Amino acid sequence: MTELHHALKTSADYQALPAKVSQLVLKQVEKTFKSSQKAEEQFKKSPNKFTGEPKLPRYKDKKKGRNVLTYNYQAISKK
């Protein structure tokens, strides 16, 4: 995850969110890709457990796409 963090930390989208939230988004992306890789490995071992071959996660549509955004208590402040 640190490689991904260093690659994206100068991105405007990454900087638009609080640091903790951006890091949580990266963790979610990492978890999604790891589960995708695990599904591919399982598919190679026993394809009969799947209805089709697992595919890589895709990007959401920029206008209509929705995704989970997690704010922890440290990212929210009361003024």
C-alpha cells in the first residue's frame, strides 16, 4: 500500500479528502484487488465452484458510479 500511497499523494483527488480518509480508500482498493486475485487462484484450482471466470475490479462511472467512503472519528471535527 505504501507504493500506491506515494504514487497518489500528489494527486488532486487524493489531496481533496482528509489524509485518514484517503488512506482508508487505498486500503479498500487494496482489499478489493487482493480478493480478486484470491478468486482467480480459486478459479484455477476448481472452476466448477464459479459461474464464470472472475474479472478484475472495474472503475466506477465518474457521474453515476458510487462507492463506499469511510470517515473515521479522527477525520471529522466539530467547529
